[in-house]
Amino acid sequence: MLTKLTIQGLALCLLAGSSLFAAKPDEWPTFRGTDRMAVSKETGLLQSWPEGGPKLLWKAEGAGRGYASLAIANGRMYTLGDAPSTAEDKDEYLVCFDLNEGKQLWKTKTGSAWNQGAPDWQGSRSTPSVDGDLVYVVTPHGELVCCESGTGYEKWRKDLKKEFGGRKGDNWGYSESVLIDGDKVVCTPGGDKTTMAALNKTTGELIWKTVREGDRGAGHASIAISEIGGTRVYVQTTASGALGVRASDGKLMWSYPIDQTTAVIPTPIVRGDLVFFAAGYKRGGALLKQVPASEGDVNVEAVYGINRELANKHGGIVLVGDYLFGDSDDQGIPFCAELMTGTVKWKKRGSGKRSANFIAADGCLYVRFADGVIVLAKATPEDYQEVGSFKVPGSGERPSWSHPVIVDGKLFLREQDAILCYDIKAK
């Protein structure tokens, strides 16, 4: 445990720090945006909504069944879905739409649909990652597929289980959005044969692999990047907890284990040398500090260990200023907590029901509940204050688990086969 003085010093560094990457205003090219923070840099957005919600600009169909979010880049929008209404079969497709009108531009079959488990768990779940002329996606069955972003033509694919001995830490299929960094595409096969792997993004050839001894298998998080004393570190969580991997050669830098739980889903939050990660099923959240060591190594120490008050199942947590905002496990009860101490400032039930996912922009939270209600609330530690809400058209048959996206003054929502675009720019 760190001393109070150390925490105060970390807080000063935090205030002076900033995200490693800044997303372009017209792009959200992977899950939770370029820096994996799920916080849009846009300003000039509506600070309250009229009754019934903001103006609907267009609605597109053909996304298919599933819970993947949207990746937006170069005037196009990508997602993954089973049995799109524009297809003649029930298989899984990577689909691409025009960003301005929602017209489907192409679809590429990636494999068979995911039909395992309870009906609500079935469907695609990996958000694509876009890098210039290429787009990558991981099927629930564990196949990493690379396609041309303009045409959908498949360039290569790798089976993370068969080729790398990967395994999941649960029974719900792969859902990671891969990381593109320079000439590498970095993914998490999971397990103790290939916990993490870096491939050549053009050819799919293996560059390096990481092994964490005894790793239980891949979770559902996506990799984030940090820079510690000149060393680039890939931060990820698996079913065994958090880990940091040196980007240059795949060496395991540090590992922070947690007790086994049903599934580990939220993507870690990285700011400067700090890592916040959480798991649901009454597990909790923890804050770590990465520390430079000799010869380019990096160690880790806990600012605070697992705090059950910060558990989050699959809705994700956002960091706005010095405060964390997320759902209390999957109860549909938003919370706010201080990042540096884990102290909860408030927990309040929202207008929607069941689990809630979060993104943030321009001082506001966009909270999407599983029953189809989406809420605009103030991102403040003082209290939970809703300033607008509406029920997403077509919601209710299956959980509304797809995370929202904000790009160019517009709010994009995927509701199974449909994609809806709303104008949230202040006039």
C-alpha cells in the first residue's frame, strides 16, 4: 500500500498528464476509441435532451444479431453481426456502412454464428479495429480476420486457439478488439501457451508471443498502451488478472493476479503510469502504479487493492477528470468514485433497468441500460443528475449491451440489426 504522501504526488502527476493518443474528431476506430478510454474529446454537445431524446438523423439495417459496438474511420462504420437482414444465411459477417447516410457498402462472411449458451449470450461481440486500408476483427470462435477496409476482401486469418494454443477463461467466446501499434497487430489468445501475441499487421506472421505461467485464459478486455520511463507497455487483463507486456519483444513486465471469478470483462484504464482495472461478479476494482526498473523493465505496485465497491461486470468504467464512473457490477446503479482512493462519492439508481454501459463527452455521461433506455447525465462527483433520457427504438427483445459511440457531434447506437444516428450537437 502506498503512503498518503505518495498518493498526493501521484495526484499531481495525474493532473498534469494526458492521454497518450488523441482521437480525431471524425474517428472512433476501435472499441472505446483510439486511447481505449471511452471518453470523446468533442465539445459543443447538447447539455440536456428534449423529451423523447435528440433528433434521429437516420436508421440503417443489416448489422445482424450481436453486441459488438461500432468502429468509425475514413467516413465508414464497421461492426460484426450474425445473420444480417441483408444476408441470405445465418452466418456471421463483418459489415461496413457509409457514415453519412447509413447505406451498407459491403459485407464479408467471417464464419459461423455464435449459438452457444443462453439465447441472450448468443451473437457476435468483437468490435472491429480499423487501421487505414485494413480492418481487423476477432470472431467468438477465436479467429482473427484481416480484411481490406474499403472492399471487405479478406487478406489473412489466424486461429488463435489452433495456431497459438489460446483459450478463453470462460465459455462466452472471444470479444477482444485487437490493438494496432505501428507494424503490429496485438491480440490476446489467452492461456499459458500464448497469453498475448504480436503479429505483422500486413501478413499475420508472428513477431513475438508472451506466456504468463498458469494464465486461466483470455477475458473480454482489449489492450491499452502506456509509456513508462521510455518503455512501451501493453496493459491487459485476462481471467487471471492484470498484466503488462513490453511492446518491443513481448517480455512479461508485471502481473497482478486476482482470485478466479466467472469472467473478467472491462477494459483497463491507463493514465500516465497508473492502471485501473475491474472485474464483476462481486470481485471489485484496483488501482496500480507502474514503476520503471533496470534495463527497460517495469514493475507494478498497488495504490489500492481490489475494492468490492468498484466491481463492474461488462458495462465498462470511464475516467473523467479525477473520478471513475460506471455501473455497480450489473445492477443498473451508476456510481462515482475517486480514482486515487477508490472512495465512492455516490451510487444512485438510474432511469433504466439492469446493466448499464458508459461513455463520456463534454462533461456528460451517456449511460445505456440493458432495457434499451439511454440517459444523459452530468459527469460530476456531487450527485447523479440525469438531464435527458429516451428508449431506443427496437430495443427490448434482447439486452441493449452494445456500447455507444460519439463522432462528429453524432451519437451512434447499435441495436442488434439496426444502427441509429442521433444529432447531439448544440445549436
